[in-house]
Amino acid sequence: MAEPVVRIPDAKVALSTASVYPESTATAFEIAARLGYDGVEVMVWNDPVSQDIDALRRLSDHHRIPILAVHAPCLLITQRVWSTDPWTKLQRARAAAERLGASTVVVHPPFRWQRQYARDFVTGIWRMADETDVRFAVENMYPWRYRDREMLAYAPDWDVTKDDYRHFTIDLSHASTARADAMQMVDRMADRLGHVHLADGNGSAKDEHLVPGRGSQPCAELLERLAQRGFDGHVVIEVNTRRAMSGAEREADLAEALAFTRLHLASASSPGALSAPVSPSAPRRPSPAASPAASSPPDPPDPPGPTGPTGPSSAESSSDDGSRGPAMPSSRSSSRSSSSKSPAGFRRPKARRR
């Protein structure tokens, strides 16, 4: 019998600049460098530095820490950042990633009232991915809940595994808020999993983004699975530190998150288990439709939504597409998905033709 070996994957551990909110983007670079992170993911939001490619490059050079990913401005408070048109936002995020040397753009699915954007989203993302080496990694979201009522706010769906994307981002805090089985979702993503937002949660209707290990999500199990499969995407710490009483307390939380991640990425496994690496690549989608036309209709008012603790926004995307958001959640009973142990391996999803 082969002796167990320690498998440390090529995945880099990055700090999201949203993790230091309400501190600045510049502070995130400083903390990431001081604590020994491998890089940063820039959340593009209302901080002017986060929107300024030259300023970001100077921060990266000064702290000698690379920018590994760019999170497109999808939050409600960023609805006018880089344009009011959602496709223009993604084009600018791609250009920023290319200029900064980042390999990934993280994007949320549209809100349901962004009707034209939502209709064209899947084929539009494929079209944009065909034009660059940058990965567009679409992130899982969650239903909005208020007491016993639920609103399905995202389209085509908050569960991005129901649609055909080349790359996915798994966010464990979002899975917790959705009351979804995170490991089953990872199995459905299979080798299209290209990016990880690591944070914990306890199933609250509020998007918690706890330090890994402080909630009920399978953070350790996911990291060990990634190590066993040779994952070579990025693992990004995206946690809520806004309640930290001091800078030292915030840094302690971020140091704990980094230590947890590195510990569980150094996973003990047998050599035979490494024969099926998880690589963030996937077959090309056949015959993607033409890129959707850009337009800039007036912005609707911000709808009510859950209080999202990650980053500067209290809800999770911008309403840039001309249709008004709902005035209140629709009446629908929420239900918890059953929690079951996921299979040991990844399964490739069947490609869907549209």
C-alpha cells in the first residue's frame, strides 16, 4: 500500500479587498502583504482607488503583491461605477484584469428585473470569454428571504450550476444563505470550478461571510478536496471584518483565515487520488449567440434586500437594465435543502444547448 503524501496544490490564497471594509482598498494591499497572502482580489466599488488601474498597479508594485482577480462592480451601490450598462462594466473589468495581469473576473448573475441583460447573459458571457484568456467565473448567489417569504432575485438563477458557463466561482457563505449543499454544488461545477470565495456561515438569511471554521459550512472539506484533486485556481478569503474593534483585531481575523486555508490545502492523500486533477477549464459551448447590444436606460430605485455583510453593499448586484425592481419579496415559503454527504469525486456536468 502506498504511503500517504502531502499534496499542496498550485492554488494561490488571495485576500479580497472587501474583507477589510470599511477600510480602504490601499489598506487591503498593505494587510495582504504583511500577513503573507499570495495576492489580492480587487472588489471594484465606490473607493476611487479600486476603479483606477494605474493606482492599483502602483499599490501592487509597492507592496510586491500581485492582483490575481478583479470582481466586477455588481453591487447596488456600484450601479454607476464604470457605466450604468452591465455589459460595459464587464468589458472594463476584463480590460482591467488584462492590464493588471489578473487571470479571473468574478461576476454575479443579473437581477431578475435586468430583463434584457438576464436573457442574454449566458451567451454573452461565453462570447466575452471567447475574446480573452481571462476567466469569467460566474458566482453562486442565493434567494432573498424575509421571515417566511422568499424572493428569487437572480436570473437566469441564483444556482449558477443550472446554466452552462465555462467557469464558476463557489462562495460558501452564499451557499449557506441559500441553504444549499455546498459540496453537491461543487460536484456539479466539476472541472469548471475556477475560483473560490472562502467564508463560513450558519444558514442565516443574512449573507454572513464568517471567518472559515466559525460556522457550519464545509470549508475544511472543500479545501482538502481541492488539494486532493490538484486545483490550480485561486482561493480568495472574502470575510466580514466590519465589526472588528481595532485594526489589530481585523488583522488577527484575516491571519486566522489564512492559516486555516493553508492548513487544509496541505492535505494528506494517497498518490492514486491525484490522478484526476480539477482544472478550471471546460469544453467550449457550441455556437454561442452574438454579444448582446449595450444600452443605458435609466436606473430603477434600489429594491429591498438582505443585509449582505461582505464588502460595502447591503445587497448583491446593480440594477442597471431598465426594469424596476420589486417593491417587496413575493410570497413563497422558504425551504431548507436536505444536507447529505457528497460523493468523493467530481462529476462533469452535461453541457446544455440553448
